[in-house]
Amino acid sequence: MFEGLYRRVMSYARHRHAGWYLFALSFTESAFSPVPPDVMLAPMTLARPGRAWRLATLTTFASVLGGVFGYAIGFFFFAVVAPWLQQWGYWEAYLTAQQWFGRWGFWAILLAGFSPIPYKIFTIAAGTLAMNPLLFLLASFIGRGGRFFLLAGLIAWGGERLEQAIYRHINRIGWASVGLAALVLGGVYLSR
């Protein structure tokens, strides 16, 4: 079942316009999209390990550019965005981001850029709180770049051996992912 999906994803990763799609996904994720660019960066790097650094650079640049857009949203349009943050369930994360800025500022952006914490919440909060734009850019480049270069580097290092291992075990990986998603969704449902 998952073998066909894997082959399709890898063919998309080799598509001639894949770089543009990666750029668009990286940009939008930093400002408003819930889909992280890692889901495209990983298979694209796996499909073409020799382009790992180029892909990581593209992803980093687009993500930071999207972060600047998120900053602008927070700085200029927060009153418009606030109800959406509440409606989409990001309000608590936004309040947490504000607290982190009060304590750590630069380090909060750096950590959000590197970790799976929703970076978009921090870009909007940075704009709302008028964080120093140069510090915002520096922290974003370090955090996002660190994350994407590490991911691309590890996948490139694994290269063809990694691709063969994934293909060999794709059904197990796929069903384990489905099981993990079911557990997470079940836990979220039960916690309400």
C-alpha cells in the first residue's frame, strides 16, 4: 500500500518545478500554513543528495522571508489576525510566545526556528511586540538554517543506502506512522 505512495512522492521530489513548490511551502509555513517544509525537503534531498546544500539554502531563505511576512502581519495587522489565532486553536501558543519574548527574545525566535514549535506563531508575536528586526532576522537565519541544513545533511549522508532502507521498510514505516497518528489523535480527543 505505501510502496506506491512512496514512489509517487519520490517522483514529485524529482519534478522540475519541485524547487518552486519547496520555496512556496517554506514561505507560507513561516506565516500561516500548518505544513512544515521538512515534508518536501526530506524526499527532495533523498531523491537528489548532491543538491542537499542548495535545497537547504532555498528552504532557509524562503522560510525566513515568510517569517518576515509573519512579522509584518503581527506588526501591522494583529487586530485582524487575532480572531483567527483564537479560532484555529493557536491562541494559547501565541500567549506562550509572548511570555517567552518577555524572558528570552532572541533565543525564543532561534528555538522556535529550529524546533517543531509553530514558528509562525513566533513570527507574528515578534511583529506584535516590535522585536528588533535585525535580531529577528539573525535568530531566524540561525534557527531555520540550523534545522534545514541538519536535516538535509543527515539525509544526504545516508544517501542511496537510506533510500533503499526506507523503500525496503516502507510498509512498516507507513503503518507505524498511521498507528502513531491514531494514538496522538485519540489522546487529543480524550483530553477534551
